[in-house]
Amino acid sequence: MRSKTSWYNHEMMKQNFRQVGWISLVYFVTILLAVVLNILMKLDIEDAYYDIYFEQPLFQFSEVIQILMLFAAPVFMAMFILRYLHQKDASDFIHSLPITRSKLFWQQIGFGLVALWLPIVLNGILLGIIYNFLDVSHFFTINHLFYWLSLTIIILSFVFSVSIVIGMITGISIIQGIFTYVFLFFPVGFTTLVIFNLNFGMIGIPESYFIDDRIAHFSPITDLGNLFMFDKATTFKLVAYIVLTVILILFALLLYRKRPVEAASQAIAFKKLKPIFIYSFTFCFTLIGGFYFGFIQQAYQWIIIGYVIFSLIGYFVSQMIVQKSWRVFTTWREYGYFIIGFTCLILVILFDLTGFENRIPKTENIESVYVIDDMYGFVEREQLYGEEQGFTTLDDIEAVQKLHQELIDQADRGNFLYADRMGLTIRYQLKNGRTFVREYYITGDVADYPLLHNLMQTETYKKYSEPIFRIDEASAYKLTFTNNYDYKQLVISDREQVVELINRYREDILNLPIQEGGFMTEAEIHLSNQGSIYLNLTPKYEGVISWLEQEGLYNQVMLTIDDIETVIFAKFTEDYYNYSDEELFERVLPEQDKMTITDDDQLEFILDHMYGEYDEEEYMAAIYLKGNNFPYVFFSDSENVPSFVYEYFN
Amino acid sequence: MIHVQEIGKAFGKKQVLKGVNLTVNKGSIYGLLGSNGAGKTTLLKVLSGIFKQDKGSISIDQAPVFEHVLTKQRLIFIPDQPYFFSHYTVKQMAEFYAEIYPEWNQQRFLHLQQILNLDINAKVHQFSKGMQRQVSFWLALSTMPDYLILDEPFDGLDAVVRKKIKNLIINDVAERAMTVIVSSHNLREVEDICDHIGILHHGQFILEKDLDDLKSDIHKIQVAFKHDIPEPLFDAFTVLHREERGSVHLIIVKGNQDQVDQVIEQANPLVYDRLPLTLEEIFVYEMEGVGYAIENILV
């Protein structure tokens, strides 16, 4: 007997090529047009102005098309390469042939991967040729080319392997396609849904900490920004993708060996997976219902209604998929189990059986702790300047714990419902290396929380909250003061002066109460490697002001009474929203409702004392600067308005 | 030799095969009969190594089939709807088979083309149903299989094509001792080529017979006596069926032919005829004996 032991079947490859070759071709041509020709076209224009926003410029050429293809090509490839599993007659035919499943599997997977890689590799070679023969240094470097090649290949392979696993689980190609994207998005979507829903009932869950910061990395779809725009910290990620791809492919092989051939054209190939599918699908839909109604209606009864409606939708849709029939409305048993389970879950959370809500780490376990009122900015600063120093002294830690207890005591399940809530995060670094995070909502003013107010006045808090303490003054090369939309501007580019000002700012900020808002003058510190930071300047920044006075620059930065034509005060009226500022103050407001100030002492007082915006808008004022036709409008409440204004109106 | 022991197979909750036993000798043609939904196709797909049985074992020449390349190289399954890759010509399909099956015989392929007289460069999908069926046999027989498993191969074909295909099969069985299993829901379609017949009903065999034995074993006789029929006459035989028209008795009896002749001649009947029995009649009477109405199971 003639025995063939070749590891692949030439004829099977030919058949594959006929079936999926077009995908490779389309992909190749798309990338050729979108990237290679795009670069050539831009080269041709002599002084092409081309802005590179991405760290990885090759992804910036027709990025939308590149991203679409990056996620469409591998899914189509997987669908067509496993098409034989999903068609009854083809499945019977192929599995009646004298080829083992392992060999079939490796042939198909290998072919699919090569067919995906080839278009990118060929385009990469073309780019390499262009790189060698033409000057494209302002577009990309050889490192960018390698990163582009490897990242594209890794993502293609990863998405392909996810789709292969789904293709093994289902017997219908269209479900394979749809559920590949569902699963790619699943880690991010599911975590978001769970946290968002837990937030309804679990007091202290650090919603923004999880949702803003971490989970975008969980799916290549949401992680694209990180992958394309930055090139730091990606080596670990790329290795993780490769490892996951290998694991997924091996898992798919395992599934294939167990997969019954008769599963072709069934929604779910494995009997044991059917209930798992039904329950998880229903669960996700229930969470979507909570998310939707929690977002739109923000009321408990609506959230419950959302759970009920969406769990029913999810349940029957999953039954329809599994049974491949519309007539599923007589099967209620699993739904009953689901509702019982879900209710138990809600009760566990509401009665806090896990002790989540009242847990505060013990003092002896705490390394340091942060109180954070702008989670987003905090994370950004951590990324830019490295880890920040939190509260470490025993007194401070105990104060935070007390504040934490106070927040727990006054927390109400309905707090998340208020639109004007303020998020407050408490983050403990524990001695065992773990992080313990809770997030609460407070309404009203920081001043209502003396513990919080005091913590915010500490040096530690200011140092980790204000970027000025974190920047490297040696890299600051310019400082710009701007007053009232360029009415006055001063640029200081002497490095020593810039450093002096930064140090004075640091001192001033430590001395000032934290809540000082800004008014009229803004400073921008330009850094050579970290962008810019922005600061306010008011008369209370004594160090900075005295330096300006000393250098004779005060008048170039700050407003003085000589700059002011007049200031008009009025009580706040709703007309403010209907008219432009000029119209309002010059024509709409009747003369008796206005107080026009021209007295130098009064103007001086206004400039020295009014620099903020206040919570309640009770008074408004228009400042007319000399040489400006339009006024600058600001607001005040009755407590902070100058007494001569208050008396005039009362 | 195909040896099947206690095969069970379920799809979901539906038990399709319930402990099927079957032995098919080398060089024989086995007719698998049964109504739609009896489990014929499932049994054939299990035999071909497409489905994996839940219970029981299968061996072909002492080797398993499922995932067993060497066995499958010698076995071809032709489904009721033959499958071809879309847009493939006969020639391209032949190239595919030639690579997959090591025993592919190109001369045989070309020789069969002369018999079948089909265009080798035409796309298979453009052929009529009968022609497609012929192509599937053409390709299958060119791989020189030792085992050929056919699911409803004659269904919906005209008499000419049917005849052609039967001749092809019989030829290979005679020349190379190929073993064939052929399923049908119609006894008349297969009775002329099979030497064994099994009837599958609700996932179980209710009857398995060697046709030669069957035909020599069952007799339809017509007898008339001057007086009443002497009662102990048939005690030595199994009477499957009996009716009276006046003084003429029509009896279906099971037993050795010479013995039957002898016993009846001794009773000195006025009339004694042995009438020919069709295979269908034999089944009808046999099944009556076991309590089934065959009309409900076949045709």
C-alpha cells in the first residue's frame, strides 16, 4: 500500500485557497491603498503638512480602514475556514475522509493564519523597500515599521483565534461572527455592567477607579488607543496577546476533538453549554436593563422594571438562539431558576453579607492612603510623574479612617442617583502590597465635611493633587501669564526666573486654602517633555505677586484700576441666558437695577477681593476694560459681594 | 468484515440507535431497510466514522473506524445527496480524491469515464441529479474501496441510471470482493442485488436474513383434499399464514422444501402446487409472525 504521511494535503489547501483567498486579496489591496499608496501620495506633495499624533505613525494612515480590516479580516477568515464545520453536507463529507481531526485542524488554522499574515507581510516588504529608496523619515522609522508589522500580526492572530474558539462552540457561521465580537468586547462590557449595577446597591464600590482606569486594557477593541498611540508598556501586552492566542488555539483543538459532527447548523454544539449560555445571556441582558434604566431614569422602581423587562428579553432571545425557533414562550422553567438566583444575589448585596461596605483597613496594615477628589486627574498625574506620596503619618491615617467611617455612616444607597454628586475616592496602599479602594458620593460643599476640608489643606494632599509639585523645574523653559483673554500677556523665558516663579508658586499654594478659584489671570508653565500645566494667579498668591512687583512686571500681568473703565453690578436675572453680555448690561437692564462703579477705592477693593466664582449666582458684574468694547462678566453670591454693592441693592 | 456491537446513539434527548448489532461478511452486499427516521442514515454515518457512537463498538477488519485513517482510506461513504466542493469540475474533484485516497486508480477513473460518458471538465454542480450520482460512484469506485457504504443510492433515479449503478457495484463485488452496505426504504429497489437484508425499526433490528436461506425456506403452497384437511399435517413445520377458498387451502409454511413435498404427497391431496414468492411477500408473512405489519415499516 502506498502510504502518504505528508503533514498537509495539497488539495485541501487548494480548496481553502478557493474559499478564502479573496479575503487575503481584499485585505492586501486595502492596506496597499490605505497605507502604502497613501504614503507615496503624500511624498509627492512637496511640502506636505503632516501632523503625527500617534506614537506609532503607521497606524495613522487611514486609521479607520486599518482598524476595520484589523477586526473584520480575521473574523471573516475564521468563519470561512471553519465553514465546513457549519454546513451539514460539507461536515459529513470532510469527516468521512481519511484525515484525523488534529490534522484537519492544524491545516485549517495554519492556512487561515498564513492567509492573514501574508497581506500584511507583503505590504510590510513594500514599505521596507520604500524606506530604503525614498526619504520617508518624517513619516516613519524602521522601528515603527516593525512595530506596525508585529502588532498587526499579533492582533490579527488573536482575533482569529477567538473566532476559531467560538466557531468550535457553535454550528452556525453567522453566530460565530457575531459572538466573536461579543466575546472580544465581553471583558470590558461585562466588567462595566457588573460595576455599574453593583453601584446601585453596594455602597463604596470604586466605580470610576475600575471603569476609567483599568478595564480598557481588557479588550483589543477598547485598547487600540493605547496600542496605537503610545509605545510604552506594550511589550508585556504583546507577549500576553501571543500567549493567549496560543492558549485559545489549543483550547479550540480540544473542543474540536470533542465536538460532535452532527452539531453542524446547531446554535450551540455542546449540550452542556446550552444552559450555561442561556443563564449567562439572560444575566448580561438583565445587567444591560439595569444599566439602561439606571442611566435614563435614575430611580429604583425603574431599575427593577429594567431588570425584569431585560431579563425576559435576554431569556427568550437566548432560548430562540438555542432552539432556533420563535416558539419558545412556553419554556419558563429556567427563567424561574434565574429569577430566584438573581433575587438571592441582590439580597446578598443589599444586606452586605460579604461585609464589603463596612470594611476599613486596620491602621497597622496601612502603608499610605490617598483622598482623591479627581480620580481622572490623579491617575493621569500618576502616569505622567510616577507614584505620588500619600498620607503616611499615624494622625493623618487616623483622620482618613475617621472620614471614611463618616462617609460610610452618611452614605445612602440613593446617592448615585443625584446628578450633582461629587465623587470622592479613598485609596489605601496596604503593607501586603494590595490596594484597597472605595468611592463615595458627597453632595454639597467640601466645607460641610470638616475632616475632608482639613485633609485637603495639608501639605501632603496639595503635593499629590497639584501638578506643580511634581514637575521637574529644570525642564520648564517658558512661563506665560495671560490676563482676560490676551488683554495682557507676559512671557518669561529666562530659565532662572521660571524656576524662581515655580518655587514661589509652590510656597504660595501650600499657604493658601485649597479651594481658591481663579479669576482673570492664568499662568501656563511649558515643559519640554511633559506638556504644560496651568495655574491661576490672584492677589492672594503673595510670593508670586511680590516677585512681579519687585521685577516691575506687576502691571504687565495683573489688572489695575488704570485698566478699568467701569464696573457695573446687577442682581442676577434669567435674562442673562437670553441676551449677549453687551445687550444685557447696556440695553436690557433698566438703569435703576444697575450699580455703576467708577470710584477708585471701590475698584481697588473689587480687584483685590473678588477673584472667584461662587456656588450661587446672586449678583453679576460686567467689567469694562479700557480699549475693549465688550464686558467681562462674573458672578458672586451675597456673602462675597462687596458690602457697598450689597447695601446698594438692599 | 464489518462487526458492530451494541451501538447506541442519541441526538439530544432522542435515542436514534438502541443497541444495534450487525455483522457483514467480506464480499457481501447488505441491504439496510427501514422507514424514514428508523435510524438508517445515523447507523451508516457511525459505520463510516463520521459520527461517534455513544455506546458500543465498531470494527472493520478488527480495526476501529472513527479517527482511524488506515480504515477510512479503504472505505467510502456516499450520502443520499452527494457532496462536491462548489464550482469544482469532475477533474478537480478527481485530483482531490487522488491525493486523499492512496489507492486511487487513474486508469480505472479513465475507464469509467468511457462507460459513464460524462464530461470530466464540466462543473459537477451543473449536472443533473442522476449524473451527480454517477459522478459520486465514479469517484468512489476509482479509489478502489474495500468497503462502500451507500445511503439511499437509488432514490429518485430513473431505471437506466439505476441499472448502470447497480452494474458498477456488482462488478466490483464480483471482481474484488468489495463489501457493500446499501440502505433503502424500498425493498424492491435493492432485492435484486443484496444477499443479506436487515430491517431497522425505531433504532433496532427487527429482522436480519440471508436472502438465499429466506427464499429456500419459505413456501407458498396450494392444496385441496377430498375431505377435510388432515390436521396434524403441518405439525412438523411453522405455518406463517393460512387461508381457505372453498376446498382450496393457501398456506405459507416455513421449512425444508423436500420435507414439505414429502409430507404433503403422503397425505394424498387432490391438488398440490408450490407457488413462487416475491421477497416482499416473504417479508410480509415473516413479519406477521413477529407481530409487525410490514407495510407500515417499508415502502
